[in-house]
Amino acid sequence: MGQITHPLRSVLYVPGENTRALKKVSTLEADALILDLEDGVAPAKKREARENLKSFLKSAPPDKYITVRVNGLGTQWVEDDLRAFRDEKIDAIVFPKIESHEDAMAAEGLIEEAGFAPKTRLWFMIETPLGVLNIAQITRQPTRLECLVMGTNDLVKDLHARHTPTREPILFSLSLCLLAARAGGLSVIDGVHIDIKDRQGFLAACRQGAEMGFDGKTVIHPSQIEGANDAYAPSRDELEEARKIVLRFEEAQRMGKAVTLVGGKLVEALHVENAQRLLALAEKIKR
């Protein structure tokens, strides 16, 4: 397991059969891509989608973190998906609907059997009640695992819940997966906002996810990228305060002190650690 060195504020789904969308990807400001072979591709189009994605990868933008979402464990397509991309320049394979420790290890086993390079990582989608309940076991052992992706649409459906502005029906599930990700040193991405025209609702969900601690949000349309990028980037005020915290703490340490004050607030080592994280994220975003 390991932390991603690339920002993941906006993670755009791109269906493999949509050649028009693939042509536009290079001009978009999404931090990462999920090139989709699963839900976004009809069964009759699976082979065509693989070829489309392989063509795209020949000239893919080097500044994007690129993943491929393969079809699920036990489907007739998953092994062909993996064979098709084992020699391509991709950063991670995304497995949908991971529900147990056995699923997690099976996914990693398939990656190994297909012959992917050691640097190719695993992303797991958590999108069912069983997956949420088993999240601690799912994240415990796979060595290639670096990111969880919330599949909130499927989760709402399986819970027989409703999509609400505050997302109260799934907040417990989101929090539980966030806890497991942080306990395992993983990144974690919030689910999509399905109403493309509901900009205010989307921005509210982005703010909520950022406040909870998610690294970014999956998006389904280019119009959502800017809002996600803004919400999950440190603000100017946050960065200014972070710099003050680091400097003041360094001064305090030179004086043999373990705490200091910044703007009237107590600052100790834990605050410095968070400030350094924000500053490092800002540097990654600049690159």
C-alpha cells in the first residue's frame, strides 16, 4: 500500500465506447481519469471499448493519473480486460463492487496473474452494503491497494434510500470507508453527483466531502471538474495559515518549546503535520 503522489481532486469517468469524449480528455483539467469498461459500456461494445482505450493511451496526456475500470470479478470480460492493458501505460486498475477480503485478494491475484508491472496499483470501488460492512477486512492486506472509490449511486439503491441534498442516508457509510482508508494509509474518493444541471447541489456535495476529509470527487461531466478542483484544493487563507504554523512552530522548537500560538490558537505537532500536508498538496497541484 502507498500514498498517491498526484492530486486527485477531480476524477473523471470516461466510457471506453465514447470516442468523442476520449478526444476531449486531453483538454480537460481533471486530475485523474477512470477509463471505463464496466457500467459505461454495453455488453456488445466491450471489445470495441478496449480497442478505443488502447488507441487513446498511445497519446494520453502525461500529466493525468490514468486508471482503467475493468469489469467485475466473475464476469466473462474481466480477464480479457486485464490482458488487454497489462502492457499499457496506466497507473492503476479499478475493480468495481469489492465486497470482502476474498474479493480484494482475488483482484490482486488477477493483477499478478495477468503480468502487470509492480508499479501498477489497485483501486477498489465500495458500492454495496456488504462492501461497507467489510471495509476493514478489504483494506487490510492487498499490497497494491492505494485508493478507495465510493460508488454512492449503487449504495443508495441497495439501501433503498433516497438521494437527499445533505446525503444523510449514506453519511455513516462514507465515514466508515474514510476511516478505513486513513487507517490503511490509502487515498479515498467521494462518489458522483448524478444531476449534471444541479450545480449548487454538486458544489455543496464537494464542500461536504472536502470537510469530511476525502481527497477528491468522481465526476461524470466536464462541467463538474472546476468545482471539484476548487473544493478539494487548499484555499489561499488555509495556505497562509499553514505557512505561519510551520514557521512559528520551528521558532518555538529552537527556543525549546513544544507549543506556540498562531492567531491566538494553540499550535502543537499535530497542527504542523496537517499544515505540511496542505502545503505539499498545493505544490503537487502547481506541477
